[in-house]
Amino acid sequence: AMDHFEKAIALDSEYMLAYVGLADTLNLMSSYGTASQAGLWSRRQDLVERALALDPESGEAWTALAALRVDQGLTEEAEPYFQRAIEYSPNYATAHHWYAYLLENTGRAEEALPMIRRALELDPMAPILTVQYARVLWNLGRVEGANAALLEGLRRNPRFLSYYLNMSTNLRELGQMAESMRWIQAGLALDETLFPLRIMECKRYLDFDDEPGATRCFDEVEAAFPEASIGGRVELYQYREAFPEALEEARALESRFPLPFAHLTVGWTLLSNRRLEEVLALVGEHWPDVLASDGASIANLDEVSAAALAGHALWHQGDEERANVVLDRALAFMATLPRVRGEGYGEMDVAIHVLRGDKERAVASLRDAVDAKWRDNWWRFRYPFYDTMNSEPEWRELVAELEADAVRQRERFAELAKEDAPLF
């Protein structure tokens, strides 16, 4: 695509849509491929500026500019650009799609829903729109609707691999690790070069408590996709409690994807290495409101995680009063979210209660998480941080329950694979 857009520009330097197409191609090469996102920002900016100079009322060009600002973390600047794009080109499905993505990722899934529905009305056969629609439903806690949308899309486009990736992710969030792995391997049977699925496969071995399987998987992925796999081993090193190595891997991930999820990965890994000032500097750089003295409100799950991270760092520094203010704000926002089945907070409250020495609430929260089928990196409860809880019999039973479930899931996956059971 890049070659064709560049040829179009060479043939007709006044063809505005060729500049937009090339900018969007570079965007997707970093999102779906191995290109460095930050390394392409300057070129994307130049292309969009050229397109807007040719046609200041191009909805396609304003959409491309908004998408660039989203990637740069400038969502407040991006939003009016999307709105302008829709005003100029109300039938451009991509403007509605990418605006829905922004809304969803800033904790505004209710607003995202009519936006992605409009995109589907405009382009009902585009499979990626069905995926985004399912993601929005999921983040609203409408799990059955989300999975039904993915399955319906799959019936129309059985080779569209994002359906497999998203079904795998959803099933993992529901605690169904064996079924999740089945979807991963079904997708890889269609295209073994899809490295995001390969990385997910490796992580699923950790969910199974199978370190040799995970290590072998990561070795294979890195040999096959040396560039794409950069940053992929973070969780393997965390599983091993090799925190310096985990930090190095997290920084590599952040350099490739300078996005909130990568910043948070670096932050939690810094915390594991007790580099507390760096933790607070990172939170202050990317989420300054979290540490603001006026107690600005938390708006989304990323900010919840950043607040929990900052609270841990402040507590370990001995500033318990300030830590409690930040942690209380995080807990208050968690109370408005589901634990699982949507944009949930998982087990973050458990760690806060352990930090504060509130063993009763820690046990109760972990019990709730286990019963809700939360299983996301459950093995972290083996960390020394949680040793203070080992005097609590119910806590030990819950951790043992998680370990036993991992073994059951691994055995179930082996049975399903042997039977070649249908996916749905």
C-alpha cells in the first residue's frame, strides 16, 4: 500500500487523498506491524499538513491528523479534530470508527457506542468495525453481546484474524484459559505469522503455570519475529521474579509503543525494582492530575492504575498520608467499575489492602476476584510482597485454588486439542 500511495503522489502531487492514504498506512504499519510508532510521527505530520493545504475541509485528512494526536497521547487535541472530520465528511466511516476508539479508550464507552454503530451503518461489511463494536460492548460489560457480535462477524469473514484475537482475549478475561488458547491456535492455523497471536500464546502458557512451555514459545517467536517480539518477554521475567530483566524488557516495549499501557508496564516494573522516585516521575509525566494536590477526579482505568502505582510508591517512601489520599481515590473509582466482564479493575484493590495491612479486606477482595473468574497473571500472588498474608489460612487456600485451576485449565486444553472440539 505504501508503495502505491507513493507512486500516486509521484504521478499527481496535487492528489490530496494519496497523502492521507500514506499517512494512514504508516499509522497502521506501527499498530499492526513492526514499525516504530514514534519514529513515524514526523512523516505522518508532514503528509497530513500537505493534505490539508490541498483541501482544508477534507474529513479524511482531519481524521488522519486526529489519529496522529491519539498516538501521541494528545487526546484532548484529537477530539475536536475528529468532530471536524465528521462535520466535513459525515459519511466517512473511518472518522466515526477512530473517534469511537478514542472515546472507548478514555473511559467513555457509552459515547463510543452510537459512534461505532454509525460507522457500521456506513460500512456494514467492514470486519474491523464489527471488532470495534464488540470491544465497546465488552467495555460496557455487555459480554454476551460482544462475543455474539464477534461470532456473527466470523461467520461472514472466517479468515479475519482479529476475531480470533479478540475472542481469545475475552475468554481469558472470563477465566476460560483453555478455550482462549484454542482460539489462539485456530487463528495461528490460518496464519502462523500473526505475531500478536503468538505472543498471546506464550503468555497463555504462563496462565497454565507452564514456564517451560512459555520459554520455548518465546524463544520460537523471537527467532521468527526478532523485531516484532521486542518487549514481549515482560511477563515471563515477572513470572520468574527477574525484575531487572523485566524492566529492561518493559522499556523496550515502551520505546516501540509509547502508549499508556506501556508506560504503566514500565511503572509497575520500576516499582518491583524499588525505584520509587522514577515511578513518581513517570506518573507525573503521563498522569499529572493523579498527583495533583487538588485531588482531580480519576476518569478512566489507566488513571486508576496510575493512581494505584503512585500510591504504592508514596507508601514505600514513608509518605503514608499522601499515599492514602491517592489510594482512596483509586479505590473510589474502582467501586464504579466491574471487577471483570468489561473494563474491570481485576485485583488492584487486593494489592492496596495488602499494602495497608488490612488483611481482612485483602482476603475478601481476593475471594471476590477468584469467584468472579479473574485469572489475569494470577501468579503474582507468589511475590514476596504478599508474604505478609501467608499467616491467613483463607488467603493460602485462595492462592492454592488459583494454582489448581491453572493445572485444570492446562489439562482441559490438552483434552480439547486432542478431541479437536469445535470452537463454538
